[in-house]
Amino acid sequence: MALNLSKLKTNNQNICMLHLASEKLNKYHLAYWIEIFDKYPLQISYLVRDKKSFKELIRLYPTHQILFASTPVDVETIVNAQVLLKAVFFSLNTVKDIHLLRFNHLKHIFIGTKESKQLLQYTKAYRAYDEIWVSGQHMIDKYKSSFENVGHMNLKIIGKPQIKEIFLENETYENRHRVFIYLSKLPSILFQLMHLLLSSLNRYSICLIVEQYSIINNLKMMIKGYSSKVDSYPKNKISDVLSSSFDYFITDIDTISIAYLAYNKPLLVYVDKNIDKTTLKLDIPNDALYLFSNQEEFLEIVKNIDKDILKSKRDYYTQYFLGKIETLEDRFAQELIGL
Amino acid sequence: MNKWIQFKEQPLRFLKDIMLKPKRVEMNYSSLSPYTHLLYTGENITGFNHLNLWIPHFIEANIDFLVFVRNLKLFHFLKKEYPHITVLFAKSQTELDVYLQQLPFLKACFYPSNTGKNLHLLHFNHLKHIFIGHGDSDKTASVHKYFRVYDENWTAGEAHIDRFRNAGFNFLGLENIRVGRPNLKEILELSEVAWQERFEGKINLLYLSTWEGVVFEHDYTSVSMINTAFNNIYTTFDEINIKLHPWIGRRESNLLNTSKVLEKSLKEKNIKFSIASKDTNINILIKKSNIFICDISAVVTDCLAANAPIFVYIPKNKGIKLSKSKMGYEDYTYVFSTVDELVTKIDTVLGGNDYLREKREEAMQYILGKEETLQNQFTKQLINIKN
């Protein structure tokens, strides 16, 4: 397939273009950004470098300006066809970025993706961009500690516009008597916890995420009598589940995620008794987490959960990792307008 | 690509890959450990010319270096041309990573060109990444934002640094270091003799063309007018040597027979001439010439080392985008856009008025880094990294 400009508007007023050059993940990267860009009254094009995902994306987003370029010459044609173009956004650092980085008149901005934690490598290669828009200060610290000379790199905190609604919905605390549980394995303590929550504490309903959904029937058998208070979901439904509210989260060392910070709720983390808690390094630092290894420790935490003594620490990390202030201030939009 | 899919979709390529792929036994990791310098290219076979420019100087510096390539054909070609140096090949980034883990003393990687695959090596933050280029050109490709991924940019002279200063973007993290053009040292030494006095007073012309470019806007070649030009000027020269760009005719098929047309025409004129093959080292041709006609490309600066008049074709109405330095082509070369202009300027210069001589000598320092070249600055910098 050669150059495809069929979706480019005649006399387009495109100011920005998002470069999608992943071999497999373009669909997810575009889904992560397209709704955000759609919120603002600016024209943007999406340049796809892989023909298979191009075909899929023009089907999924038929009204958007999704373009395909295979070669560097195709890329040049596409740039020249957008006379007002000022900036190119990059969701991933790829070998094909060089085809655009040779245009000195454009501003090159790396904005990452939802999976940035896994995909970002904090290498010198990122110095090619003019600006890197990051969610929080932790990414700036990562760049600065990864190599000595960050040079001209302009690192800007823009927060995470994709989770603004979550921040707003969870600003105030409201007791829901509902707990979120997501454990990667099924340790015996899970049954003890569920039993405690459902019987002794007797005021909670449970939303349970399980990796092996096939075991759900066995689980229900074991908590017979309370099954109406337990909703269980497979792992791939986690984002749907999180749209409802919880009093707190119970996870383990493999399932704890920075994303949970946005919900402004206590985070309880089960740590196997054979693991030394003091040497544990999790995505969220330990001082913002309620760690427990047995039933007694769990009960002690739950007893005082309303006091939530780690809230201030959690707030600090919410800002540090997710840029809550910048998200709520719409810093992303401000930067877009500034282009 | 999955092997099964490749077998179905590209059976010939599949078989070729199997035939050419280096055997595991060649990958003796333990023998890799002493290397401190790595010369890298992500280019295909065309990368040979880039590497060939530098390998002799890495050898001369007597350092532990290896060459790393990403193209099988180039890998085998290099092994044949340089059997005594270590050459490695990796198809994927994963393979490259495995090799790099076996190089505990590696300090720096050197890049002769900007290719997408440079990214795979740039992930190693503990290494120094140095761009060394493969010539000095005023084309905009010689200065763009991608250069900022490197820690250092080793330039010939001050001109390339000025191009960055005038490019309009911040390059704060990139350190520019002047090292001269070691491959031109021999020519620079020969140029101490005035051009008119070389070759027992004979005037030998060298014509170096570029190709017609990917698109019309990038067509800077003079090939369509050069035969007419030769008809007007051939009597002025004792010898005419020609090297055409190997890609001539790629876009404009009517240019494919350029070599034959020129050969036929020059034969009829009964003048001593040669048309060099694409593999001929350009420096050999420069050494035996004392007048040059060139198109816009890095060869102009190669010819500059000979300190003899250079006539550069600048096509009219093309809006050529050149990166800006303190000296443009018009400052140190005799630029022309038509045959008449070329003929007039050649007559003037060969008539004894080489009015750009002083500027040309200034350009030799400014663009080529003549002093740094003669002082072996490149070798000294390589050794500095080792220490």
C-alpha cells in the first residue's frame, strides 16, 4: 500500500499530527488519545505507519483524518500537504520517528501512552524531541537520573487528562460499604478476608477481580449464604468495575497499581509472610500503603480505616505520579492552545 | 516477521536469510570482552562506503574496536573486505542486546549516518554516542533535530557547527568537537603545491555528478547539460575524468544511458578521458585532478581539499534548501546555472584569474578543518576515549 491521503480534509487547517508507528499497539494508543483531542476545537491528523492497523483504524474512526505513509518520502508529502502544521506528537519512541524529526520547522512532542510505564525506557534517544509531556514529576526525575545530560529537553507536567473525571468523582469521601479485591493468586487468606468482610465485619459487599475466572464457582460455594454480596469479574473487566465506588482497595504486590491512586481511597496490600516488607519495592512506595500479611494485621487496619492515616502520603504520590493538579487545571489543553 | 509467514509470503527472502545468517559458532562472546569502541551502521549495503571511510582510521588509532551492522549482505561484504577486524551482525534489537551485554569495556559507539535503527543502540545510556558522519554537506539533511540524540557530534571544521547554530533549534545537550577529515589528509598534503603547477602543468578535469533525486524538487544534477558543456570546454583540458552518481536513472529512466552518451561523445573528441566505476574511491580521482565540476553534494568539500578551482552547478528556480553556515558555495566555488556561465567562468579562471583562491583556502580550514586534519585530531580523540 502506498501513500493514502484519502481522509485528509481539503484545505485542512491541521495544527497537529499524532504519529502512530507501533507495529502492534496503534489501536490502543489511538484509543487512549483520540477522545482527548476530540474535546478541543483544533484540527488534528493521525499518521499511521503500518497498513494493517491503518485499515482497522479508518474503519473504527471513519470521520477522523487518519493517514498512511510507508516511506520517508510519503511522510514528506503528508507534512507538505498540511501547510499549517506546527507540532507532531509521538506516542512511542520508534525507529520511524526519524522520518519526522528531520523537519526542523515542526515542534516534536513526546506524549506517551497508557502503557508508558512499560514502554518508556528513559534513554538518550528521547533527546530528539523538543518537549516531553509527562504525567507527573516522577517521570522527570526518572529522565534526570537515567542519564547525565538531558540537554535541551523540555519536560512539562501535563497530568493525565484521561483520568480527570475519576479525580473529580472521587474528590469527596462517601462510605459505600463496598470493597474492591484484586489478588493475582488465590492465597488461603483471600477466603478468610472475604469471610471477615461478609460476616464478622458484616457491612461490606465485595467486588472481586479474579485472574482465573474458572474458579469462580468454587469460590461462590465457599462463601455460600453471602453470594448476593459478592460480584466477581474477570481481569479484562477491571476498568468497567472501577467506574463504581469503593471504600478501599485490597490488592497484592503484583496487582497494586499507580492507577488506583486516582480513586483517593485507602490501598491495602497483602504481602506473603515470607517476604520482607522493609525491602519490598512496589510501584507505589510502601509509606502510602497499608501492608498486611495475616488476618490480625488486616483487622487492625480495617478497624482504623476511617482515620486513613496514610491519606496525606497518598495525596503526595497522586500528585507525584499522576499530576492531579495539572490534570484538574487542564494543563494539556493549555499547552495545546499554546501551540 | 514470523518465519512461517515469511516462508509463505516471501519464500526467496526466507531461503536467502537462512543461507546468509551467520552460524552460532561465529558468535564467540568471550572474545568480545576487550572492545572499547564500536562503529555502527543501520544502513544496507550502501553503508559500506560510510564504514570504509572510517575503518582505516580506527585501525590506525590502534584501539580495540569492532564494527556492528544490521544488514546481512553488508556483514558478509565487510568480512571479506576486512577479514582481520571483528564484524557483528544482529537482525533484531534482542540479538543486539545480547551482544552488548558481552561488551563490558565498551565506552563509545560511533555513527556515520542517521538511520532509524540507531535507536536500538541509543538505548544504552551508559555508553557515549558519537555522530561522525560520512562527509560534509550543506544539504539540510546534515543538520536536524535527530542529531540531539547523540552525546557528541564530531565535525570536520567550524562550518557544521555554524549550521547547527543557524538551524533555529536548541541543541544544548550536543557537544560539537572539531576533528578534521582524516580521509582527506593525503590530499591536503598534496595541495601544498599550487594547482597550476601540479601534473607538469597539465589541466585535468574531474566531473562528479549527483543523481536526479527522489522527487523533481530535489533534482540538483547537471547530467542533462554536461555533454553540451563538454562540447564547449573540452579543448581546455588535457584529461577529463568522470564519476557519475550510482543512482542516476532511478527516477528518470532516460538518464540511465548517461555514461554511454558521454563515452561516445568524448571518444569522438579524441581526448584522454575515463568514466570511473561506482566502486572507485573518489579520493583517487581527486588526487589526479586540478579542476573540478560538481553538483551540490558532499563531494564539493572533498574536492575542496585539493585547493583547486571548483565549479558547482546550482539549478535555477529550484528554491534549494541549504543549511546555513558562514560560507556558502558562492563564496569559495565558481557557481553556474547554465553552460554559458560555466564556459565564461572556466575561461576566466584558466586565463589566470583564480579570484576565489584566498576564500577557498579560508574554506579549507572553516569547512574541512585543515589544521585538525593535519594534526591527526580524529585519532587523538579516539585514543582519549580509550583512556
